[in-house]
Amino acid sequence: MRVLILEDDAWIADLLKQIVHSLRPTARISCAGRVDEALSEWQRAPVDLVICDWNLPDGPGTQLLEQIRKQDSQIPLVMITGRADRNSVLEVRPLHISAFISKPFQMPKVLDCLDRLLPSVDLDAPAEHAPSSSFAEFLASRANDELDIPLQPGTLAKLKALGQQPADLRQLLGLGRDEPAITARLLAAANSAQYSSGGALCLSLPQALQTLGAATSLNIALGLSLNPVAELEDAELSLQAQAQYEQIQALCRRLAELAQQCRLDPAPLHSAALLHRMGELCVLQQAQLWRNSGQELDLEALDKSLRGSSSELAVRLKMHWRLPNSLRELIGACYALPTINTKREAIVMHLAASELSPQQDGAKLARLRRLAGLS
């Protein structure tokens, strides 16, 4: 089963891709951001469903649908549009559009729509890859877009409940303020070329919500619920994750205190604290996938991966999410200070992390407090 998505908004395209994969896990999906790219992909191989935006950088998406209808009168065509007027619908009536998805769309309706239009059985499912010989090999083989971090226990149900009602910025803020997965996803989207106006960077969840708007923010957050491992189910892995979340919250609390004492904006520090354990959380989510596939993973091997692979996975996530450099520097300051041009915010991050370290160095803490202006 093959699906073609023509959408120039990378975050919406990724969300649609996640929706299709949640409905048909073996579907092969091609994404294009321009009409000419989509036409080339269509000519290369036939597909079973086309999802197409109306307005693209190089012309209307109807150009693709017209070419498809000349060759195939049966393939389902789904049009994404912000137009709801009668003339627009009549304009594309000859194309026999199977369904219209109005922007901003509601995920439950999109799920129901695509479930009805996608073939129920994938007769052309790709053969499964040979399993990795070890968990470490599995981690190394994962593509960047296959990496993520899990939601905290209970967040998934709350997120799905939000998806059943009109988007509300205050509710999203309340749910995502202390949730690393939601904060990371929305910060990444808000700082992307699709939504950033080229002005100030978004370094906090409130800024990201204002940049994206309620409906888009909710849709992007709901994309997390489509992850095969949105929350950890294994008791051992959940316990390991809880220890990570406790360290995150402890750092957030201490940074709030230090930011007030230093008269610094606490919001970027809070974001960095939420994400400073992303590598460890990613390892745990991948461990859940590994165990779900029937593979064995003892605690010794898991601990080895947490110590040996977390840093690399964190770097890959930062690159994939394209987090702003200033936020990356704050996250990195939890572990080590830059040798040159060290900003006060980074010093405060390192001070808070050092204060919470099991191996405290009194002389180092005193020096950091002086550098932060707290002596």
C-alpha cells in the first residue's frame, strides 16, 4: 500500500504521515512539498491514496489531481483546504474528490476519514527487516525521525480528551508546561521555517503556543498520541523513567528559585531543564519498542545503553527537532560550561545541576555562585 502526501507544511505533512501509519502500519508513504515533486513521485509508481493541499509554492495542488484523474478514475483523492465556499467546491467537482479536510483540521475526523478511504488490507506490505542482534545495534540503526521521548503516565488520556473539544491555549499550557515531550514538539514546530516569522526565537511553551495558535498546537501535540509507544507500559521501564522525571522536576524547581534570585527570565531555563534528560527518555522509549517486538533486554544491558547511548541520541533529537542553539547551549550547560563567552543563564543552569549532583564539590559550587552574582 502506497500513499502520496502533497503538503508544503512539514509539520502538517509529518502529522498526516503519523495518522496514516497509525491506521495502516505497513503503508509506504511519500511526502512532497511541491506539485512538480509530487507529479514525479506519482509517475514513478502508482499509489492507493493521495492527500493533497490546495495551495502550494509552485501552484495549486489541483494540478496534481487533474493529472491523476486522467489516468485513474478510482483512486481516492483527499483535498486539504482552508476554503469552504461553494465556488471552490464546484471548481474541483470534476475531479471527484473523495473527501475534504478543512484547515485547521480536527484529528478524530481525519482519522475516521482516512480509515474509510484507505484499503483495509495491505496486500503489498514490505517484508520485515531482519531483527537487530542486540539492543545497542537496534539503537544505532534507528533513523532520526524514528526517535522520540514518551509522555508521562496519565498524559496520553488527558491529551486525547483535549482532542475531543475545541482547542484551548490555557488547557494546552496546563498539560504541556511540565511535559518534556509536548514542550519539545511544540518548540520545534514554532521555531521551524513554516511558523517562525524570522523574529525572536521561541524558547518556552507559552511562546510556542502563541506562535502556533491553539488549533495547530493541539494537532501537533495530538501527533504524540499516535506513537506506538506514546507512554511506557513495561513496569521496569516506567520505574526508570519516573526517576528521570523526578530529576527533571527537581532541576526545574531549583532553577525557578535561582532565576528569581538572579532576576533572570525563568522560561528558557525551565525549557532546558525539561529537555536535559531527553537522551535517557529516548533510550527508554526505544527499549519499550524492543521489548514489544519480543526481544529480551535485561537491566544490565539497559543500564549500559542509558550510560553509553543517551548523549548521542540527545544530539540526534536536537538536530531532528532543530532546537535553537541558545536552547541547546542551556541544555548542555547542565553537564558542562562553555569555555568562552559563558552567559549568566548557562552559569545558573550549571549551578542548579551541580547542586543536585550526588557528588557535590563545595569549592566549585562557591565559584559558580560568585560567577552567577549570588555570593
